[in-house]
Amino acid sequence: MQFVNPLFLLGLLAISIPVIIHLFNFRKFRKVYFTNVKFIEELRQQTQKQSQLKHLLILLMRILAIVCLVLTFAQPYIPVNKDEIKKKSENTISIFVDNSFSMEAGSSDGTLFNLARQKAAEVAFAYKSSDRFQLITGDFEGRHQRFVSRDEFIEMLDEVEISPVTRHLSEVIRRQNDLFGEQRQTNHYSYLISDFQKGITDLGNVAGDSAVRVMAIPLEVSNRNNLYIDTIWFDSPVFQVNQLLNLNVRIKNASENDFEKIPVKLLINSQQRAIASFDVKAGEQVDIKMPFTINEKGIQFGKLEITDFPITYDDSFYFSFEVQAEIPVLAIYEKAENVYLNSLFGKDSTFVFTSAPGNLLDYSAFGTNNLIVLDGLKNISSGLAQEIRRFADGGGSVLFFPGTEINSESYRDFFKIMDVAGIMAVDTFKTRISRINLQSRIYDDVFESIPENIDLPEVFKHYPVQRQTTSMMEELLALQNGEIFIGSEPVGKGTLYICAVPLDQQWSNFPKHAIFVPTLYKIALLSNPGSRLYYTAGENEDITIKKTILNGDQIFKIKSLDGTFEVIPEHRAIASKINIFTRNQVKNAGNYEIVYEGQRISGAAFNYNRAESDMVNLSKAQLESTIQKLGLRNFSVIAPTSRSLSEVITGIDKGFRLWKIFIVLALAFLMGEVLLLRFWKK
């Protein structure tokens, strides 16, 4: 047993007062007259024994009452652990209040979020008003990065609201420890008030700090049911006007109930374009297709909706995509324009086709194209090679046809810059194409079926295409000897397509064959990868758009379609693209437009993070097991009890407090003295 105020133990000297009183036996005597004195001796002996016993009991009651009163003021306690005895008089307390969307779930005492704020206030009142407190939420707001008084902490706590931001606990603890590092002369206490969802409770990434005591306060969820839209994707990455698209929607059922005939609506540009219904069993997921037709060019804004309660933040899903009016294609030739390329791209309104000789190029215009065709160049300069690599790094596609005559050294340098193996010396052996890779996205929707005796192009001579050991080259068309006729390999964010022959009838009849058109047409279509369908709200997202010619001090803006939000983001020109950094500024889900010089140049959709949609929470027992397994010595878990959190924390901080017991005992001993004096008359 130890004492909060050990100096009060000097009060035990007061025990001498009743002892002295009883030793001197200060009392008055009176005479009693008897008619018969033969019983005096017996009466005197009996009275003396009773009197001594009574006085001893009263003395004992007074001594014990004084002892209990002194111990009450000394505040004795039994420490939980000898290592937890405080050595410093002041405390700094950092309290994390989880304000993510999952805290909207219900508990027996209301929503988890309101309960978390209540618990945070109780934690604050478990300490002295002179201690310093810090509030931290998932938003990591600047005004929360300091220690304040208890009154100011309570005011800040009332201002906390639900946020779309989701933080892993390792991030929170790291932030708390950084702030504790500036408070060296105090005791450090970290409190984590959360529902401790499995997806964010990454205690394995926490570095323990012996100077900080961490206490987890898990909140119990009474209703874990949640139905939500998890993700979406299109069957085809190519978007064209009047094209039938299939939108795939994945819906998850994170509950213990089965759902039947739940409707889901699809809106494109605020107009309903499709509706479907689905059945999903408890704990499972379902993928549904929603077909619709694109009727117009330009940026399209989509929204999916289902109905679910009580967690509603993940019942809507936003997305955007662009139906490009025209696909710009640039052909770089050696001496003359290629008639086959001109016939394919130049006469189709889907493409904007331009061509230029290799010695008269405007490198600054490369970024305005989706596809660059290197057509039969004899020599590839280092400058052109560097610009082609920069174009591919930015997401552009490059289609390479070798020349009939080549400068081998310049070709080697070009392929080295592109980080691919390249081509070897000419092979004059006559062969033909024998295999089409129908699994490739180039041909996955070109043929309904291929007959066994299909007539494929002949090859009279070719440059064998090499593969590196770690190559990611995909075979599109293959020769009879197993060599690649056309292959594709990722380069940066783009793709490099390599053909084994020039577009020359002396080398192959490929340019006149029927497969030539769908091959190059699909390569050109897929050269427009478009932007991502959606981003995550509240995170630092990198939005890539096609390079725009920047004029003076003009700026980019991200604006919500309803006009309620507008922000000027940071932007940076990288390679042939422009990257826009949101820096956590877009916090609400919805569709947004990116505006430059007053014109909409792109769209972006933001959705709330689905990390907390699956309501799997760690219980107290699971948290304690994880803490023990990871050896986190300074971590402990405070389970919900009938007592107030302030009492529980005080008990953990100072052990089992005994002063209330002693004050009750003191009153009991005083009452015992009164009863002895009142009823022991004889």
C-alpha cells in the first residue's frame, strides 16, 4: 500500500490524546451510602472490571477512528503495477477521438461518435485542471496539434464533426508521440477512443515508446449491418458515341441478413439511364452489369445509388469518364508519308491524323497526341529517343515499325532508352503469322470465332524481336517459329508496340491483309487511356490530365457541379501530362469539374473511403490478445463498465484507491463509541 499524501501520516500522533485521557482517567467520584456493607467488596470488584472493559473499548474506538481519519487524508492506494508509479507531478494527455464514418453506427447509448466525445470528456475530468490536454481526430487539423487547458479541450471537443478521412492507428500514435517529444518534463498519456475496426487497427506497425502509456477504449457496436457499393469498372476501356457499355457494379453485404430485390439506379449527367435489382446473402458480395449507351461526346458524370440504413455514406458511388471527340495520332516518317497509315487514320473522323518527317519535328506538340507511330526511320536521334520516352512515361502509346534500312547503333540506343531488348539483324527466312492472342485487349472483342484454316499474313523477311529475361512483353501476333510479330510492352505509364517488319510489301503482306485494320485501329483506340473513374475523398490524390498549353498566370480550379465548392489545387507539368494534387482539399463525395481559363477540361469523381464499410470490429479480448502477442508493454485496454470512465482511469493511474473505505470505517468507529457511551450504563 502506498500514499498520495504521506505527510498526513504525522496525524497518527493524535492517537496519544485519547490514550492520555484514559490513562489519567479524569472523572468525578460521588459517595454511595449502603445500609449493609457486607457486599461492598464484591460490588467494587464487579464494577471495576466492567468499567475497565468499557473504557478499553471506547479507547480502541477512538484510536481506530483517528487512524482511519488520518489514512483518509493520506489517500492510500494499492498500485496496479510498481512500474506505473509516477515520478513527475504534471501530466500531458493526448486523446484521439475517431470521427470516421463508421462511428455513425449505433450503440446502446446513441451513436458511437457521440459516445466517443462523451468518453473523451470523462478522460479529461479524470485529471487535474492544471494538466495539459491535446485533442486529435482523423482530420489531423493544425489547431489540434498543440496542448491546451482542460476547458479549451472541452470546447474543441464540442466542435468535432464526422469526417470522411480514415486513419490507421499507427499514424495516430506516431502523431501523438511526435507531440509528446516536445513535452519532456511531464507524464505522457495517450488515449485511443474508437470502434477499432479491423481495417485500421494496425498495431503491428506501432513502435512502442516506454515514456508513453497508451490506453485503448473500444466502443461496442449494437448494429453492424451495412450494405454498400464497393467498386465499379467497365468491360472496355474505350468509350465512343453510340457504343453500348457494360458497367460492372460490386455490392457487398456486411451484415447478418440476406437481401432480396434491392434496387440500384444508374444516373449519367443527372439522367437515369439504367435500373437493376439484386439479391445478396449475408456476408457475401454480388457483381451486377448495368448496360447503357453513350449518346454524346465529352465528359460524362455518373452516379450509382442504393438504399440502406443506418450507415448511408457508402450508398452512393460517383464516377466520371470522357468520350473523346477525336483521337490525335502523329506519324513520324523517314522520306515520305505512308499510304497505309494515311488510308486508315486520315480518312476516319474518329482520328485527327498528322504526319511529319523525322528531321522536322515539334517536340512540344508530342503531348497533344495519344499515339505516335515511328514509321520506317533509318536513324533515331538521341533527342527524338528522349522525347519518345518522355511521351511514354506520361501515358502515351508508341507504335514502332522499323525501317527497311536502319542505323543499328541508333536503334540500340533508342531501345536502351526505352528499356526494352529491341530487335536483331534481319532474318530472310520466309514464314507467316500463325497465332493471334485473343486474350489480349487488342483482339478480345474483334473476332467472334476464328476458323482453323484462317489465312494469316505472310512474312518474307523480318527483324526478330528480342525479349529480356524480366520482360513484360505481351505477344499479340506470333510467327510459325514462335517469334513475336507484334508485341507490346509497358514503358512508364504508356505502352510501346513493336512490329517485326516495316510497312513495306517487300517484307510482308501485313499492310494489305484484313487483320491490319483492326490491329492498328484498336491500338489507336486504346491509346486514349482516359482518367481514373474515381478518386478517394479526403486523401492526397494525383489527377493526371492531358497537357494543356499554360498561359501566363492562369490557374486550375476544382469545382463541384452544384457550385458549392471551389479550390485552387497545386499543379505540375510532368513529361507530356499535367498532374494536379488535391492535398486532401476535396473532402466530400461527388462529381467535380477541372476548369482552366474558364473552360472545363476534365472531370473527377470522388467517393468516400470504403475501408470502414465492412463493420468488423476488434473486441476487448482481441485487442488484449494482439497487444500481448506484439509485446506492447505500455498498452492497455479499458473495457466498458458501469462505473464512470473517470473512476476507471483514476484506478488505473493510482491503483485501487482506499480513502473511501477508511472514511466509512472512521464513521463506523465513531458511531461505535457513541453506542458504547449511550447504552453501556451498568
